[in-house]
Amino acid sequence: MQENIEHFDVVVIGGGPGGSTAATILAMQNNQVLLLEREKFPRYQIGESLLPATIHGIGRILGLSEELKNAGFVRKLGGTFRWGSNPTPWTFAFSTASTISAPKAYAYQVERSKFDDILLKNAAHKGVDVREEHAVKNLLFEDGRACGVEFVDENGNPGRATAKYIIDASGHQSHVYKHVGERIYSNFFQNLALFGYYENGERFPPPGDGNIFCAAFEEGWFWYIPLSAKLTSVGAVVAKEHAERLKGGYEQAMDHFIASCPEISRMLANAHRVTEGVYGQLRVRKDWSYSNARFWVPGLVLIGDAACFIDPVFSSGVHLATYSALLAARSINSIINDGMDESRCFEEFEKRYRREFRNFYEFLSAFYDMHQNEDSYFWRARKVLNSEQSIQEAFVTLVAGGSSLYDEDLLVNTTHIERIKQELRQLENTEEESAPYFAREKEAFLDVLVAEATQLQTQASVGAKRGDEKPLFKGGLIPSADGFRWREVTVVTAGQ
Ligand SMILES: Cc1cc2nc3c(=O)[nH]c(=O)nc-3n(C[C@H](O)[C@H](O)[C@H](O)COP(=O)(O)OP(=O)(O)OC[C@H]3O[C@@H](n4cnc5c(N)ncnc54)[C@H](O)[C@@H]3O)c2cc1C
């Protein structure tokens, strides 16, 4: 029997936020993309507290700003910490940083099953061939170059697909990284997390009611994430020395950790743990931090948790997954569509990605020193970013999406584009009331108008700025005006 082999420009393994973001950005540049996801969505995942760079930067690029706004997620204006030598909880707001414009100074706390499903459906909507319940089993290589995958579908039937590029976005359980290099574990961050879901937990008074709350205690720290008015995600992150305690049962261990942390005990005093449905179990994840020795080899690139992972205290996981997805997709778009050099593009991808990971890593190493107060943490953030901002601003910039906020596409500062769109929508609503019969035609017309206005605005605002943009690394690349590709820096010599 002749085997059926399918051909694509890119195969993406995994449909989490990393995979669906990369696949969508590639498809938006007319590449043929196959995304293989092992599970049937919506599926459970941990990682519920997001950052502004993801919501306003990546969300906008993916065309999801409105859908995310309407999804009913809790708005997160910042974070509250009982941390370090200060016994009193302290709060930061995203609005403190000038890198974030006021209307965008928030992120969301999300049920990942819903959030990831929105991103995956959007990928399919934008032209990606999305196949759920398809598990990748092997990679194919030719002359040392990755060139395809072998997979099994929902009925156990084997399949093969070849591609110019394979993106591994299959998360922390990925085995594909072995083809790229060694996974190097941190000696410093060796924690495990025990987590569950509670109803009727207390909320901080507005406007901090959507904040993430992180509270340190003797054996580690807790996250407390409001997912709706009623539901809270609660997790204890403890050093591996305390893993023994789990042997007596998860329920008992969780009760012990909660009782050891006065702030969390107080917040949960009138709450009960959910014991049914998808949120009904206590789960454990070893969250050892790691980074792969390399992030790419010819034909194959790692993004998201497949490439690296860092302790979750600043909710950087989904941000790193989607930011690396943008960088990888930009690289592949430039190679396939513009004929740019593979090494040059992927070196740019890897350098930018590592820089972002390293910023969080360096800062977190200092943040775990519980003998300091918040001012000393803020100083450290400024040093890590090598920034001239005030120490508070530097801290907020870092924890809102780190140095990637200096990437124009993630700059959470595109107020005038949004304003034009809003104005056009208002126009649409007003006219619709008076002329309902023309609503359809008008909608189509307005869609085109909005698209054109947005494009012009993007070129005018971002493009004009981009003229002055410098590469982040000596001799490096900069993003194209539309943000979908890399471009060389144009050197203008005197007299031109
Ligand atoms: C305890 C803990 C708390 C965290 N809290 C936060 C937080 O508050 N905020 C935050 O941003 N991040 C947090 N994270 C990190 C976050 O969970 C991850 O960084 C994020 O989910 C990574 O996204 P991804 O797309 O790389 O991978 P994933 O979300 O893991 O997606 C990978 C997908 O690949 C699929 N897959 C796997 N193998 C295959 C295969 N062979 N074939 C096909 N498909 C496959 C999986 O089914 C999955 O859907 C936390 C992590 C931990 C451990």
C-alpha cells in the first residue's frame, strides 16, 4: 500500500498558546501550516495569570483583542505581594510604567481551557489546518535537517507530513528538544507546586480585586488567582526538601501549607475546595526551571515550555511562549517569503528569546532572597533591564512582559489605532439604528475601512518609529513595519 504523505510549509507540534500563536502568524503570511495537537480542546492547563504584553501585544497581532475583551475574563491591574522582609502586603499596578499606556494597563486572569481554545480556534479561522487528537510520535530527518513528522490520529491511524520547518511547541513534556540539544536544569529553582480550586474565597477591595496575590511562608509561597467572582486558583510552591510532606496525601499537605500561611488562611476562611469536575482535584507539578542548550537546528525550532521554563512567580510562562512564537514565526516568514538567511534569522530569534528568559531568571534569583524589602527588588529590576526608568517603573516594566515591551509589536501603547477603530464602530452603531436594511453592506464596507485605517495607522505610527529603531544586538535584525518579518537595518550615509 502506498503511504500517504502530506506536504506543508510548516508543521507545528502542540496547540497551546505558543503553538497556536506561531501557526496563526505564519498562516497570516500565506504559509501552509499544519498544527497537530494531542488533546481534544478545551483541555485543562495550569498558568492562569497573564501579562499585558500577551493580551495587548500578541492579542492584537492575532486579531483577538475584541474576543478576549468579551470572553468574561477577570481584569488584572497588577499584583499584591506579601514577600521579603516587609510584613505588610505591597501592591504594584501596571499603570505605573510609562511603557504601558493607561487604557492598556491590565492583563487577564484566565481559565486556560477557555483561553487556549480561543487561540486554537482563531488559528483554524486564520487558515491553519488544525487537527486535534493527533499526537506526534517521531521526527523525520534528511541529510541532518528536520523535514517532517510521523503522527497518530484519533483512531490510531499513522500519518506523515513533511515541511520546510517544524516548530516544537509541545510544552514541558516534549521529547523533541533532544534533537536540538541538552535540557539544562537550574540548580537554583527546584520547586514543586501543589494546587487546587476554591469557591467563595475573599477578594481584595477594588481596584485590586483582580490582582494576583503571592504570599510567602516558611516552606515556600502561595499564588491566589481570582478566576471569576466565585472561583479562585490556589497553589503552594515549595522547595523540593518539602516534597516529603506530599507522601501523607495531597489533601493533608495542602491543608498544612494553607494553615502555615496566615494571609492565605484568612482569604480562604469561608471558602471550600472544589471537588468535582475539571477543577475537582489537587494536582502536582514539578516546576524545575530549565533551558535548552540550543533553541534551533536546521529545519527545527523550539518555543515555549519546549525550549525553557522559569519559576511561575511572575506569571511569565504564557508570555515567554507567545513571545517566542512571534520571534520564531517572524524568522520563518522571513526565510520562506523573503529568502533571508536561515542562520541569521534564527540567531536573532534565539538571542531575543534568551534575553527575555535571562531577564526573568536574573531578577527572580534576587527576588527569592526573602531578607530584602520591595525597594531592593525594584533596584534589582532596574539593574537587570539596564534601564533609566524609576526603580518602580523598571520593576513593573519587567513583570509586565519584560524587555519585550521595547519590541514595537508588544509595546502596549497603540492607543490611537484603537481609538480610530472605536470611532468607526461608533459610526457603524449610530447609522445602523437609522438604516437597518443596509447594515450588511455597511458592515463589509466598514470592515475594509477599519482594515485600511489600521494598516495606515500602523505604518504611520509604528513604521515611522521603526525608521529610528536600532537592532538589539550588534549587526542584528529589526522587525519589519508590520511586525510579521525581520528586516535588515538600512544604513543612510551622508549626502543621500
Ligand atoms: C505550577 C505552575 C504555575 C504556572 N503559572 C503560570 C501563570 O500564572 N502564568 C503563566 O503565564 N504561566 C504559568 N505557568 C507556565 C505555563 O503553564 C506554561 O509556560 C505555558 O502553558 C506554556 O505554553 P506552551 O504553549 O509552551 O505549552 P502548553 O501550554 O503546555 O501546550 C503544549 C501543547 O502541546 C500538546 N502536546 C504535547 N505533546 C504533544 C505531541 N506529541 N503531539 C501533539 N501535541 C502535543 C499538549 O497537549 C499541549 O496542549 C505555570 C506553570 C506551572 C508549572
